[in-house]
Amino acid sequence: MLGKVRPTRKTLRRAYQGLVGLSVLALAPMTWAWLSSSGHRAAAEGDGWLARVPVTQAALVLGAGVYGTQPTQMLARRLDIAADLYHAGKVRALLLSGDNSRKDYDEPTVMRDYLRGKGVPDAVMVLDYAGFDTWDSCVRARKVFGAERITVVTQEFHMPRAVTLCRTAGLETFGAGDDSARRWASITYVYAARELFATAKAFADAKILHSDPVYPGPREVSLTRILAQPGAPGA
């Protein structure tokens, strides 16, 4: 019986180098997102967090799922943060970007209705019904709604990708994020792990493919009208 053929040291070295190379490629998009967003994000937690957020034109609130007419817990936290930003005078308008791809699922309308209960007037809320993913929301905020300086509101695990994508789309962006791990640790860690793959797709969309959003237009003027009002923060 012939003995087993053992790989040579050269073969093993090449295999190891290949694995290292693949690991670097896998982590490169995450590194890009973290470095690009560094200094442009803050946790919306504890006393004084609002002081760490600059004044911008609008809060871009990204959808995160709804159950009928109610937002998910994570989306509700994003909306709470957005309401705090508005009431503190940090933003003049709220751009609510989410999925309304079918008649029985309408994230932006649920988001608006929730914010009404937080004392945010309809006159300062703009609904984007075609925010199907983070890249689409960022591109549409700039090209469709004409925003220039925004505070993107999401969870901390998502913040590096969201801030980086919005900055890549041409928006001067700061991020305010909910530390969801303090409330929902297990699901947060699942979502955080998924960020590795989501950020790889984001890198491809933003830096390689320069993908257009699913619905790239037409141009909307509702946000511009709000920002044109006298005394609008960040205008």
C-alpha cells in the first residue's frame, strides 16, 4: 500500500499565504468603513451626547423594519434619537428613508406616525419611500432630495458603514448611533456579524460599481423648501 503523499513546505507556505490574502481582502471593506467614519460618529447614549453632535441640515433616519403600523424596537430607538436631535435644534428636518416596495409594507409612513407622537410636526418630515438599502438612502438623500449636510441615525454596529456610504455619496455626514448591545445583546451581535458581508457589498456598490439606486429620481423639493425657511439650522 502506498503511503499518503504529504504536502511540501512550499505548498503549505503558499496555502498559508493564500489564506492570509483572503483574510485581508475580507477585512478590507470593514477597515475602509471604520477609518472613513472615524471622527464622524458618536453614541447617542448618556448625558451630554447631544453636545457631541454638530448642527446639520437634516437627520437621515434609516428604516429598520416595521410590524404592521409599529416600528421594530431598533427602529423606534432610531426615531427617538431623531426626535431628540430635532427638539435640541440640531437639525431642521427629518428625512425618513425606508422600504415601501409593496402596498402592505410602508416603513416611512410608520416612522412619520411614530414621530408625531414624539411631538415632531409633519411640516419638518420628508418621506423617502425608496430607501431600500443604506447606499440607496444615501444617494437619494443627496441626488433626489438635495441634502448636503446630514446626521445619519442608526445603531452603533451599522454606523461605520452608514456614515462612510453617505460621505462617499457626497454628503457631509455625522452619525448618531444607538448602542443596541445594551438592550438587545444577542440580536445585536448577529447583526454586527452580518456587517462583514454587508460592508463588502457596500464597498462594491460605492467604490467599484458606482451603483445607482433602484429609483434614482425624479428630484424632490420638499427638503429644500424646509431648509429655505429663515433660521433653519445648518442651512
